[in-house]
Amino acid sequence: MSSSGGIQDSDVVAPLPTASEVPESADGSEVRPGRLVCLFAPFLYLLKPRKCGRVMASSPWCAVIAYVLALIFIWCTILAGVVVDEATQYEWDGQNMKLTERSYADAWASVTGDMYFPVHPSLLIFAFTTLWALVATLVIAWITFPVVHRSGSAFRSFGRALRVAKGAVFGPGLVLVLLFTTSIVWCINASDRQFADGLPGNSYFIEVWFGANFVGVWVGIAILGTWARRAAIGARSTEMPASIPVTCEECGYDLTHLPEGGRCTECGEDTRVSLEPAYRRCGVDWERRRSVESWLSANLGLIRNPRTFYQELQMRGDDEAGFAFAFCNYVMIGLASAVSILGMYFIEEPTARLLNLLAVFAVGATLPAIVAWLLHSVVGAIAATLLLIRPMSRPFAYLSKIWQYESAYLWMIVAVGHAFAWSFVIFEDWMSDILSAIVGSGSIFAEPAVIIVTLIVMVAGWLLRYSRAIRLVRWANL
């Protein structure tokens, strides 16, 4: 018998579905989109990734067909780029270097005429395209898996993540390949013409354009990853997990029948800790109000005292605040890194032109932010993979929130990385010098080896943080 006011047998706590997890319907029943809509969803909903993810997840076969079409289209795009590039070449004619222009038919004949390989060049391009598309698909599916998986079969959730990845390759991936292929081919042809004209003064514009393409590729990777993450939210299963009884947050003991005395009969923990939001799991400031102050407070709390932060964080409900928190960290890491890199560049090149300084700042703000996102996503995927080794009796929903807020640890890695970089700028190869003083000879690999070992140790520490956070929230009812 439960005490008066206690929790009855029918009272359960389960994760609340977000807006993206509720199926679209007119009369309360799930609506399945048509086959053509499923097939071309990555284009129809290019600006609505959540809806695209929901549609792609509902039709496995259409996702496969869309993926095959994506491979063919990307292959044709790259093959066309090779032919257009071959139509304008700055090459040796036997005596001098000169600009050679030919028709597209002659360019195609030139591409297929030089048979250096036992197979046709177009087949090599197709094999190259397929290989990289498969790698990109598996990576996207892996890093979005923690967002897609909520409960139930992990293999089924990974299948949904694969469909999201196929949609990402067919939609924004194909658009980005088309844009970058066109831009890079234009750059190469323009550069050839500049060389043929004897390097006029505006050749610097070509260099800037090549640099913009380099940065653009990284920005494209970030756009593709952001799109896939939002599509993964839409691809979450609409099936609610089985009813789960409320449990003691300390030991997981079933509190369906509220114990007399207000304490868990298994571990003695006060039941208010597990059942009353205002007692301990009251939520964090960032999820109540998003401001610079609450963002700083959340980062400091996660770095200095993660136990208290995760004991206060409410795990159920919408997780948009967590995604916004991670995004703010990426952006601020990019800006902070840009200032640091610009300072190091100015020390090395005090007479650099303003345009060079602006380029360094742009690259310094873009690449660190994207690398931070990639590192955060990969470590989160590793944590999710390791977690699947052991059977789970609770919903998997909490890992997504842990992943979002663990982006605070990126600041530790960034701080150590920039500390190394500044030490090399000021003291140059000081590690090799120390090694020379100890063993009598230095090594050019001393600095890279120390950096790699430090990164591995910090990532291992990060995974331990994940494990600790999971233990703190695995029995959360609120």
C-alpha cells in the first residue's frame, strides 16, 4: 500500500516528445508521405531539415534510391568539372608553356585518351566519389546517432541515422559539391589565364579566391553537419518508450509505491530528491533564460563542479537549450581562437597587410569553430558507442543532453592548445631543446608527439566525464 498522496501504479515518468517527434496528422493518425515526396525530400525540404529527417526516416527504400541518385549526380558533377578544367590548360607544348583551349568534346577525348590506368577514367572518378560518399555517410550517421537514439533497439536507431545521412548527401551535400566544383574549376581556369598573361597585378585576387574556396569547404562541412543534426531531431522515433516507473535517483530502486518515512528503503536517500523538482533537480539558469551571464555560469559550473550541475539539470523535456548552448560554445571558441591566432601572426609578421590580417582572422575564426564541433561530435559518438556495450533499462534520451552540455570541456582543450601554440611562438622549439639537453640530441617529432599524447589524455579524461555524468543522471525522473 502506498501512503496518502504517494505515487500510484499508473504514475510513470517518460521523456516528453518534442514538436519534431510528434507525427504530422489531420485526425490524430500518422500521415505517411508519398513515394515521390520521400524520394526528393532532401530537395523539397532543403530549408526544413527536421521535416526532411522525419520523411526520410519513414521510408527506408526511398532513402536508398535517393542515395544512389546522389552518387550518380555527384559523379556527373565531378566528371563535368574535370572536362571543363581540361578544356583550358596552361601546359608545356614542347618548347614553351602556353594556354591551350579546346572544345568540350576534345577535352573529353583528352581525358579518355591518356589511359594511364587499366580502367576508364570516369569509372575511377565514380569509385572515388562512391568511396568518399560512403565514408561521409557513415561518419554523419555515427555522429548523429546520439541525437536520433532515444530508446529501444540501437540498431534500429542507427538505421534511422543512416537515412538522415543519405538525405544529407542527396540534398545539401549535392548542392555543396556542385557549388565547390564550379568554384574550384573557375579558379583553376582563371589562374591558368593569369599565368598565360604573364602574372598581371590582379593575380592576387585568384590567390584570395583559392583561399576562400579552402575556407568554404570547411564551412560547407559545418553546414552539412548542422543540417544533419537538425534532420536527426526530426528522425527520432515517434513511438514512445515503454512506461517506466519512477525510481530513486541514487540507486535506481522502484519508488512506484512511496516508502513510508520519505526515504528509499534500498539506500536511505530522501525521496524528495527524486520526486520534487524544487528540492534538487530544479533546472539550470541557461534553460530558464539564455543570456551571457547564464552561459558563463553554465560553462564555469560544468568545468569546476560538473556533479552539482548535472544533479540540478532537468533531463526530461525539450533539448533546444542544450543545442543552443553547444552552438554558442563553437562560435565563441572560434572568435577567441581568431584573436589568439591573429596575435601570434602579428608577432611573426608585424608589417603584414590589412587584407592578410583580415584573412587570418577569418580563417582563425572559422576553422577552430568547425574543428571544435567535429571533435565534440566525434567524442560524443565514441561515448554513445561505448555506452551501448552494456544493456540499458532506461531510455537513452539523457545522452543527448549530456553531449550538448559537455561542449564546455572544449574550452579546456582550446586553452591547452593555444598555450602550446604561444609557447612555440615565444620560445620556438623548446621541447626539442630540452630533449637535446637531456639526451644530447633533439628531435623534430618532440613537439608533435607531446601534443598528440596530450590530446589523447584529454579525450580520455573527457570520456571519463561522460561516464560520470551518465551515472549522475541515469535514474533521473525529472
